[in-house]
Amino acid sequence: MVSRRTWEPCTIRADARVLGASLRAGQRISYSMDDPEQKAYVVTTGGHIVLNGLQLGERDGAAIRGGHALEIEALSDTDIVLVDTV
């Protein structure tokens, strides 16, 4: 990750994965979060998605607790970022 103010890397002080995906309208992806202790944050950068039945718009985010899979469908072209604390 990069700090917006200095453009220097930011340290994540946790066991975490930062993932990104570019999705086209209609494309679906899934991500396994089987561990009930797992937590994640998903944000869309410029389009609309449906995350486990919840619609998210531009720059909307959602905090998720584990124990189930994440199902993501792009309603329009967009990029998403997923931070998974494992």
C-alpha cells in the first residue's frame, strides 16, 4: 500500500492479503472465507458490484466476517480491492 501524502509504502501490521481485480460488466468471481475469524474489506473503485446480494456503488466499501464465500458480480466495468486479514 502507498500513503497518499508521501507516496511511501505503508506498513500493514497484521497478517493480511491485499488483492485486486479488474472486472467487466456481468463477470462473477468468488473468494473463500471459510474461517469464521477471518475479516475482510471490499471496495469498488469506479463501478457497481453486487457482493453477496448487497449492491455497492462507486467507491462503496463493505466489511465482511468470515465463515462463507464472497460472491461478487460486476454490474458495470470496475476495479475492486479486497483486504483479507487471515
